[in-house]
Amino acid sequence: MIASDLSAFECVVPATVEEALRQRAETPGLSPIAGGTEVMVLLNEAKLQGRKFQSLHRLAAEWRYVRPALDGGLLVGALATYTDLRHLDHVSKHHPLLVEAARATGALQIQNRATIAGNIVNGSPAADTVPALMVYDARLRLVRSGGERIVPLSEFYTGYRKSVLAPDELLAEIILPPADFISQYYRKVGTRAAQAISKVVLAAARRGPDVRLAWGSVAATTVRTRRTEQAIAGGATADEACEALRAEIKPLDDIRSTGAYRMGVACNLLREFMVGATT
Amino acid sequence: MIHTPIQFSLNGEKRSVAAHPMEPLLDVLRRECGATGTKYGCGEGECGACSVIINGELAMSCMIPACQAADATIETIEGLARDGELHPVQQAFLETGGAQCGICTPGMVLAAVQYIRHPERSPGGAAEALEGNLCRCTGYSAIFRAVELARSRMESA
């Protein structure tokens, strides 16, 4: 049974994107809800203050898609679910880390409802798909009534669960450039294999001097470790790369793990990636 | 509390209910529709006891706000038996001892039904298909035997 007093909550249900953006212009700060897998948990546990929601489910005709872009990249609509992403051959072939990340998230019931865009906007540093998206240099199309802007995912977060998304904006689309890596790696380490929130996530890719490392659960936001990337590109050994990583991230203690354990696991994942990586 | 009318199809029947738009579908099914086969387990999407099939996809009804069920097609455990005959998956759970205390069983059976309908959606097989459904009684092996038994019977039927 739900623990919240629902009288403190309202919900509007726009039928089109245009209507949704108009509502947001008139009432900035409406809380968007898509698959509900984050919001409803908090609501059930009475962890949310009273607010007005905006349910986006009727925008599916406009915003639920995953399709190849003309440049060989990938376009993911705001209402595309994890399941939508998992079973497309062109995604498995060109952006396989997304498929692995989607599969590592929750159970089928969650994957059927949860959206990739929700994972981004929710802003958890433990998000499973955000490291993969960051490795692919994803850009985000943010829309508001009468305008839009494109923001690189690596510049989207400004702090713990904080982002540049304005109260009248919605994340409309995730834009991925073509990916052409020789080696790609994704590993989520949690308490157990299924349905656990991560202690450390590493998504990584390499082609020659182009080395990319994106981490979950080791900082206030998902982060790229660019100095470590440069060290590896410059020929660092695994020991030297771990040294660079230790200088670049300072994981914290929290309910799921300790900073020291996270640092140890992060180095192990980095070594595993480097051992397996062909340049 | 403001309740709004919401219509959906439940096990093939049109239903019109009154619910708060953010109320979990689970509570609406149990209170408004008397569909108490759908169980409350954890309320946070971890246990799968509240699983239903909505618009052809398995989902946890504790995490679906009622407004998102408007005009949906919903299947619950009550819709599986036909003319007094159990669905082959239910029958198999009975025979293998896949059901014990019964709290996880409706969600587990629906997850198994969905797996048999769409095995391609779970490349990791039944273990992946049932990953979101926790059982604290059986140790799972009787459940997996039930899924295999039902699958072989339905394939040869």
C-alpha cells in the first residue's frame, strides 16, 4: 500500500509534446514522470514532498523511438525504454555498451517501463546507462516551448543530482555520434548480479589513442577520467594508469560501499579493461 | 483527495474506476476491481509480486501511476484460467510444487506466461525472465521445473 498522502499530489497528462511544453512554460517545475520506476518508489515510501507531476506517457507516439541517425549514429527518443534498446541489431553492433548497460539494469519488469532519458534526468551517480552514454559522447536535445538547445552529456551535470536542465525544459532526445571502437568494455559491480544498485560501474572504449573511461558511483556525478585516459593513450602501464586514476577520483563511503573498496574495485576494472583491450 | 475516472480493459472486460492519478495501479486493481490476486510485496520494484501484463509487457503494478493505465489492456492472474480450467502454467506450478505460500505465485506465473509467449526477450532463458520475481519458499528449482513443464506442454499442444 502507498504510504504517501496523495492529496498533496496532482498530475497533468499532456496529449502532445506541444501541450507538455506549454504546460511547463505556464507552470515551471512540474515534475516529469515517464516509466515511474524512480518516482513511484519514492511516492510509495512517502519520500516526496507534495508536488505537481506531469506524466509523459501519452507522448509515446512522438518520443518513443530508437533509430539510426543519417551519420551512422543513434537517436534515442525520450520515452524509449531499456527493452526498446536491448533488442535492436544496429544498437548491439554499433553501441553495444548501451545494450549491456540496459541489460544490467533491474529486471525485465523495470526494463519494460524505465526510460533511458529518465536514467539521465534522475541524475543518480549510480545510473547504469549514463557511463555508457558518456563513453559514446552523447549529446542531449533539451526542448522548451519555442526553443531547443543541445548540451553534451559530459556538461549536463553540475553536482549531485543537479543538472543544467531548466524547470521549463524537457529532455527530448539523446544523440549519439557514430561509434567505431576496437575495444569496448562495460562492467557493473554490485552486491549481487541481479537487480542491485552499483558500487562501481566502468564503461570504457578504445581505438588507438582515443581512450574513453566513464565511471558510475565513484563521484557526485557520472564522470569521465580524462587524465587517466590520456595516460593510457600515452602508453601507461596498468600500474601507472591506476596511479593516475587514484589521483583523479576520490570515491566516498556510503550505504552501499566504502571509498577504499570502490577505489580498489575501480583499479581492478581498469586493469581488466586494459588487459582485454586491443588498440 | 481528487479521484478521476479511469477506464481500462482488465482481463478482456472494460472497467471504469475512480482513482487518484498518482495512485499505484496495484492499489486500484485490488480496491476498485477486487483483483486481489495481484499481491503487494515490497512497493519498490524489487520483488515482482505485483507483476501484471500491461499492453503486452510485464510490469510491476506498484510502480505504475493510475493515470498511465488509462485505456490500457491489462492482464492479471485472474484472467488466465478459462472455463474453470487452469492455464497450463498454473497447472504446472501446482504439479511441481512451484507454489507454496502463494504470495509470489501470481507474479511468478505471469512472468512465466510472458516468457513462454516471448522467449526471445530473455536471451538468458527462464532465469533471466524470472529475475525480477523473488520467492522465499521454494528455492526456485520447482518453479523452473514448472516453467519447463508448461513450455513443453504448450509447444506440443
